[in-house]
Amino acid sequence: MSAVTPAIVLGGTGYVAGELLRLIAGHPHLETAAAFSDSQPGTPLARAFPQLSSAYPNLAFANLEEIEALLLRPRAPQIALFCAAPHGVAAGLIDRLLSSAEAGGARTHCVDISADFRYSSAAAYEAVYRHPHGAPGRIREFTCAVPEHLPRAPTPHVSHPGCFATAVLLASVPLLALGLSAARFFVTGITGSTGSGRKPTEGTHHPLRHADLYAYGPLAHRHVPEIVRCAKMTTGIDAEFNFVPHSGPFARGIHVTVQAELKKPLTGAQAIDAFASFYKDSPFVRVVDSPPRVKDVATSNYANLTAATNGGTVAVMAVLDNLNKGAAGGAMQWMNRLLGLEESAGLTACAPGWT
């Protein structure tokens, strides 16, 4: 496919929206038609994202009415809609814009990076996020899965799992699918400060976070129910995940260690071979021989992982970039598929290594 598809980004000035805009700028088959901001319409995009000024020297943020006008009078047969709006806001926004797209007649695919369409029912969502779902009638139109664990989406739209969820699922699903371990996992995860969003808080303020490491929400992180659901959808197994997340002193990246009891003795080399076989057709998952480092993947769409055993226990270590592979990049993988493009289009840039 050589035609260029217009892309619309919802999410204002957030980090994930900025990452989406960066990826679209380098994509061979997408171009940014508009970026929505409810708080800064008319403001130059480059003011919010100076690093993107060469790619978007003249583009300004659009208001909702301008986005709707693009969808009601489409200039292309299909449109890519990316949503990086906050949880609780995204669903209503997506519902309104998909309704406009349906009225306009263009084939529109949406990939949502919020949590609003990660559950199969409004009740399941509301049990975790403690507020009503914004568009329960749209839930059936979305599938939530890591790209590597579902060859194609059975729905017109996709919800991308959270960044921690992506890392944990990449490390744990092969153990379940191949019958290598028990279905009880103990997980430690460390995330960079960009995972907390652009608005400064005490936990992300640099003088407090620099050179520090601390846990938060131990055994109570809100990503756990979606991890359980995605793992079951992929493997049919209702697994248990005991997850302790940590805030790390770096900006970008996630490191997780997943441990479980082996069903039968397995060497480290055998475990690595099993993972390599499982992900042999996954261009963005690299199985390596030694413990992976965050700097090897930071800013890229690649995830590195390895495994170690001591006879009775297996430990799988995985690293990925929280803004790219864990959010915008994974969403781009899905959009490439939905549009019938090569899955790796616009996503093969290497990590710089010295972030």
C-alpha cells in the first residue's frame, strides 16, 4: 500500500501523544492530519513538543469541532485515530468521534492507549477505576491484547494494554502457553518517571526521584486485573499475578522480573530456547542470552528478555520503553495491522544507547 493515510492524535500535550506524533512523522504511510487538545487549541504543537518542531513547524492543536469536521468530511477512504487521552475521558471522546466518522463514511480504525476499553464489560472496568464507563456501547468494538499475543484483531478497534502490563505479559505468557510453569507469578517491576505523566507530582519531581528507588501500590496495582484478563484470553489459563511496582530514577523504560515455579526441571538454556521459539515471528521481541538492560531499548519499539532457572524456579527478565513499546509504538503496531500495512512500518529505529 502506497497511499498516505491521515492520522488524528487525541491526548493533547501528554508524553504518549508526543511519542505518537514523533512516530507518525517518520512513518512512510501515515501523516498527521490533526492533534487534539482541549486546553490548548490554536497553540503551536512545537510549543508543547519542541523536539518535534522540524517535523511540525506550522501545525497547531485543533479543538474538538475541528476534529469532528475532518471526520464528517474525510479526504481519504480510511483514517487512523489514536487516543492517548486520560482514563475516564477517552471513552466518551472516542465514542463522539467514531460517531462522526460513521456519519462521514470513511473507514476509521481507532487504537486507544487509555484503560477505557481494556475490559470486556463496563462492570469490570468500573470495578477497577471506580467511575462509570464513558461509552459502554462501544466496548464490544475493541479488543485488548499485546500485538505479539494475537495475530489479528477480531474487532475494528484495539485497546493497547498498559506499559507495565505489556512487559509482564511478554515475560509470562510463554510460560503459561508452553506449560512450563505454575500459574502463580511473583513480579517486580521498575518504571521510569515518564510513566507518571507530564504533570509534575511529588513522586516524579526530579530532586526527589533522582538517585532513589521505591515501591508503590504493592500487591494492589490497577494493571493486575488487565494482566490477568489478557493472559487468560491468550492462554485460556486464569493465572495469579503478585505484582510489586517500583519508581526508578530514570526517565524512560521498564524492567520487570517475573518468577514462577517450574512444572518440571528446565535449564536456563532450555528456557531461553523456548522463549526464542515462542517469539520467532515477533519482530520487536528479542530473546537474549544475558540479563537485558533498559538502555538497550529506551526510546525504541523493541523489548529484550531472557530467562534463568535454578532447577525448580524460573525468572524471566524483560525490558522495554514505556512510552514506545509500552504505549505509542505498540499502538502503532496494531494500527499498521488494522490498515493492512507491514507491522514494522515506521517502528524499526534502534535505541540510541545513551539516554
